[in-house]
Amino acid sequence: MGRSLVSTAIRLKPDVIVLDISMPLLNGLEAGRQLKAALPGVKFIYLTMNHDQDIIAEAFKIGATGFLLKHCAASELRNAIREGLRGRPYVHSAGLETHD
């Protein structure tokens, strides 16, 4: 799934991508690295069950614009996408912290 995401994104060149940390064949962090290398202007937002602070920090280090947990409201995902497209980081309202 991760490899498919990367190849499809490179072909379609979207403005924003929502992805998970846990994906088969290529995890979300490595997919994010590859996406940033191939599409430097793409915004990507992690929507995941993983709330490990080290993973969150790594996601932002590689260029994520947002990080949300899957139990968030759909409206929060819309907000994260809007903010990401404006170039502003977005973190789940439950109090996850970014690490610049």
C-alpha cells in the first residue's frame, strides 16, 4: 500500500496527501520521505492510531504538515487539510505536541 501510494502520488501530483504510519510494504514515514523527495511542495497529513511522541517528531522532521489520531472528528481532518494547504502545521486537538 505504501509503495502504491508513492507511485500514484508521483503520477497524479496532488496538493495534499493523507496517509497512515502503519502501511504494508512501505511504512508511512518512509513513504513521507519518498514523497517529499519526489514532490517537494506536497503537503501530507498523518491520520493514524499511533501517538508515539518520537514518531510524531519524526513525521514533522521529514515534512508532515499535520498529525491526527483516527478517532478525531471528520471536521478536524478538514481543518488539518485546510491549514496544511496554507502551510501551517496542524496537530490533533487532544494535545499532541510537535517537535521542530
